[in-house]
Amino acid sequence: MPNTTILWFRRDLRLDDNPALLAALADGARVVPVYIHAPDEEAPWTAGATSHWWLHGSLLALDQALRQRGSCLWIARGDSLGELRRIAALTGATQVRWNRLYDPVTCERDTHIKQALRGDGLHCASHNAALLFEPWEIRNGSGQPYRVFTAFWRACVKQLHQLQPQPAPAALPPVHDLPASLTVADLDLLPRIAWDQGLRETWTPGETSALQQVNAFLNTQLNDYGVQRDFPAISGTSRLSAPLHFGEISPRRLLAMLRERGVDPLTDPWMRELGWREFSYHLLYHFPHTTTEPLDTRFAAFPWRTDNSAELLAAWQRGHTGIPLVDAGMRELWHTGWMHNRVRMIVASLLTKNLLLPWQAGAQWFWDTLVDADLACNTAGWQWTAGCGADAAPYFRVFNPVLQGERFDPDGNYIRRWCPELARLPKAYLHQPWTAPASILTAAGIRLGSTYPAPLVDLAASRQQALAAWERIKITPK
Ligand code: FAD
């Protein structure tokens, strides 16, 4: 039996710059690429239906890329440890390798699996494919994890020069003598009711498509990113969050591609956003309780709304708040599984500050509906906006969706696209239809409360209410 290594794919669904794959090839003659679908092991953060949709496409693409190089993906379902043991017995494997995950649930599972397989006499090793730096490598002067982004990123950029991606192998050893595995279709990842048209129209999962997307972004949008990234009607950002989440593209590869184009990653604003991703993983790893609890412990006593909350949450989820920019964002999310970053901040601020609904409820909805749902980035994004996270926007900074709309969607193109019932409203009223005279509403074919909702809250009064709620917890010692 040739020396065999099991390569356990998880959220590293690529061949380029894949350290576990390269180490497996260096181990010896045969590599068995395996994917085990075990959603129960990720509970309570089992991926939502939108993430599963993406996963389906990404696994198909990975299998195809493996086949093009002479290998294939061996697919199983259920208990990961049991399946790894079964495959090891079938193949006579002596090694198991994988790339690390950093969320608390899978970290604990992986530690357990590593110990158990080592107990069976297998050599096990894990690698870093997802991040520029391991969360434990970056520490402040007193050896503690960072809580402030700027200082964290300053520490990271000093070390960026060390990082180099490794290319994908041109060929892989064949795995033709294995018994037939499940297929991607057997995993039942696609919706039974066809609600996924918007996803199909918007995305093509997989490594090849991710690479094309990066090239297109770097060639045409990177130069203007610093200016255009805040305008949701413009395609001014990379839309690489889902490929990054599923590991279809490596952050080290992105860094190298910037360098190849002569861009200085130390000062590049887009690279800095990748820095926020790193920081989010740093926080999740060091403060794992923050998936459900505020990092700023004062917020544990925050007086969230208890009355009417289910109705308000449902209106927010459906994009029926009566506040156009918020509704446009929530509908973009529902249709495409993605929402522009600025709009994410605005809808999150409305939920947590104007509606006084807990950030965890919003984070859960995003988790279920985003193609890029990522425990690190989602938790950090929600805690930041709610004002209870690291480096948080101060609680008293409440986004005003009308002013934000006038500034970042000045022509109303984003609102008109996602809220077509408002399309005929003149620009002057588009961001606050409730201020339009009756004659203008009638001329635009709008009946507030009927064809488009009246606003769910008074923005000014609810802002004051939020500030008063904050005053009540502010004095509690940290
Ligand atoms: P670009 O602007 O092109 O940025 C490049 C990459 O940098 C992104 O793909 C992403 O990986 C990373 N990045 C950018 N902004 C941030 C940020 N603020 N925090 C962390 N990483 C960032 N991002 C997710 O990937 N998954 C989530 O579940 C998620 N939930 C969020 C929830 C809220 C309330 C907020 C405010 C933000 C959230 N973000 C999340 C961060 C950000 O909105 C998305 O990463 C970004 O909109 C993705 O679009 P893009 O790929 O075009 O980004």
C-alpha cells in the first residue's frame, strides 16, 4: 500500500495556495481529497440555506478542478471522525491533514478529532489557509490580543512582506481504487422550492470564478475603490466575501496580486478591508463568547425592546420598514444573498438603535440569508454597529438612513432598483417619502401604508429613545 494522506477539505475549497494540500503531496505518493458534510457538528451555527446553495456550487467546482488534475473529491456525510476513520481504514492512510477553522464550535471538534486520530496511530496536522496571520501570532505589547483595529493592523502590516502564496499543483496522484463516494447532489444542499433565482443570476461559486472576479476588480475598480466603495448603486467593491469565506481564494494570493500590480499593500484601502477580516477572526478566536454576548459587558444589561418585537423584526427582515434605504438593502439581501457594506451598517443601526431590537436577532437573519455568512465578520459587524464590540462605533452615533441615502445614493438609483414602487418619486422625497405632499405621492402612484409602508418609527424620536436607553447602562462599571 503506498503512503497515503487524507486531505480533509472544509472551508478551503481551492487548489491554489492550499498549505494542507501541498504538505499532503510532500508526504508521499497518494492523496485522498475528502469532504464530509456534517452540519450538525456546527450547531448552533449550522450554515443557512443560502450558504448551502453556495457550498453546492463550490464543491462541484472543486471536484472538477481535482478531476482536471487526475484526482477527485471523495464525499461523505455525517459524523466527521467516524467518516475519517472509515476512509483511513479503506485507504490505509497514515496521515490526515486539513486547514484550520477558527470558530469556537469547529475548533473544539477539530481538537477532539485530532486527539482521537492520533490515538488511532495516525499522523495529524493542521495548516493556515484562511488568514494572513494566525490569531495567536499577533499580540500587543503586553502579550494580549488587540481590541482596537488600527493598532492591530499596524502590527500586521509590518509582517506582510513575509507572506507568499504557493501555486496550485499541476497534477495530482490518482485515487481510482476507492469505492464510489456520495455525489455533491446527494448532500441535498440546493433548495427544494426554487427561491434561488436571484442567487443563480448573481453568483458563480468556485475557485476559477473567484479568480476571474479578483482580476476584474483589480483591473477596473481598485483605483477608485477608496471613493466608490461607499455607493451601493455602483459596483465599486470586490464582492469577494463569499469566495473568501469558503476559501475559494486565499488572502495571501490577493496580497500577491496587489503587489504584482505595483500597489503598496501597506497603504491600500482595499487591503485594509482585508485587515478588518483578519481583525474579525482575531476577535472571534480570542473572545469566542462574542457570537452571542457583547464584548462590552455593559451591554449585557441593555434594555432591548420587549413589546411588539416580532412584528418589527419581521418588517425589517422583509424590507417593509417604510424607510427606503433600509428596505432596499433588506430586499437586495433577500434577492441576491448579499448586501453592500454601508447599507449593512445602516440596516443594522436601524434595527439595534431605532427599533431597539437585539443585535443577535439581526445577526441571525444575516446568518440565514447571506451567501457570505461568516461567524467572525458577521459577529464583528453586528457588535461594531450596535456599539458593543471592539473598536465599536460609539453607541451615540446613530446612522440616519435619510442623510446616508442623500449622501451615498444621491440619485436614488439603489432605492429605485430594489423598491420599484418608489421609482417615480422625485429625488427630493425618495429618501423620506413620508414628507412628500399628497399630490406628489399620488402623481408617483404611491399610497403610504398601502403601496409602500408608512415609516415604522420616527427616526428622530427613536434616536432619542436609544440614547436614553444607553444612558441607563453607561454608568454600570465595565
Ligand atoms: P470589499 O469592500 O471588496 O472588501 C474586501 C474583503 O474584505 C471582503 O470580501 C471581506 O472579506 C473583507 N471585509 C470588507 N469589509 C469588512 C468588514 N467591515 N469586516 C470584516 N471584513 C471585511 N462580511 C462577511 O464576509 N460576512 C458576514 O457575515 C458579514 N456580516 C456583516 C454584518 C454587518 C452588520 C456588517 C456591518 C458587516 C458585515 N460584513 C460581513 C462585512 C462587510 O460588509 C462585507 O465583508 C463586505 O460588504 C463584502 O463585500 P465585498 O466583498 O465587496 O467587500
